[in-house]
Amino acid sequence: MSSLLDNYRQLLSRIDALCNAIQASLGDQITCSEGCSSCCTAITLFPVEAAALREALDQLPEQEAEEIRRQIALQASGERCPLLSHHRCLLYRARPIICRTHGLPIIYTEDGQRRSDCCPLNVSEAESISGSSVIDLDKLNPLLVAVNSLYLSQADIDATTEKITIVEALTRKQ
């Protein structure tokens, strides 16, 4: 499984570098960090992201992994992310791309219009933000889709496989 996730890991590395550069350039204007969980809701994942989360869980000591599975079961039907415990992600190092970029300034196209967004707790004092400090989701999302497609083909998984919840990703037998 590990080598099947190499492309995903490379994408994560590039996204983490981008996010770190944005956080460095905006400095104190970015308040989001590990432990900030106000935006952490139950999300769906591409199969490649689900596989990376499963792998991270499987690499933990059995007792720790079992505690996380219990937490997930307790929170399975909630609106908040089932991996949250005391405002912290239980698999933070393996968190999906949306979680890595959440809260940072983004731009995207919706209904043919370019739009921007950012956590209201971040860059609240800025009148404008440099383009190099914004994540362009119209460029990032196709990369994730391509990496997921490659993963599906290499793992011999049906290419029509839908996105799944974190609960499904971490409780489903693979």
C-alpha cells in the first residue's frame, strides 16, 4: 500500500510547503493552527485520502489505534469531524488536503465567477493579499483528482468509486 501513496505524499509535501509559505508571509494575520477546530466538520474523502488515513491509523500502536476507533464510533453520526478530541485532530499528521488548507486565503471559480474566501479569524486586518499568499483551488483540486485517479488505477479499484466519510474510511475493512 505504501508505494501506492507516493504520488499523494508528494502532493501533500508540495501543499504543506505552499501552506507554510503562506503562513510565513502573512505572519500574525493567520491564527489557524493545530488545536483550532471551529471549522472541523465531517467531510468526505477521495479514496487516496482515505487510504492515507487508514495507513496512518494502522501504523499507530494497537492501543492508540483502538482508542481512535472508539472515538470515531462515538462521533460517527455528528456534524463535527469524528477525529476531533479536545479540539485536536487524532491523526493530524495524516489529515486530508482540505484540512491542511482550511482557513487560509483561497480563490476558486463558482458559477463562472472568481470568488475568494478565508477564515474570518484570519487576515481580518488586511485590505488586500498578495496572489502568492492565496491558494488557487482551481489549480489544486485537479491535481488531487489526478493523483486519486492514478491511485485507483494502480490499486485496481473501480474508477467510479465515490468519496467516502472519515468514519467509512477508518472502519471499513479493506
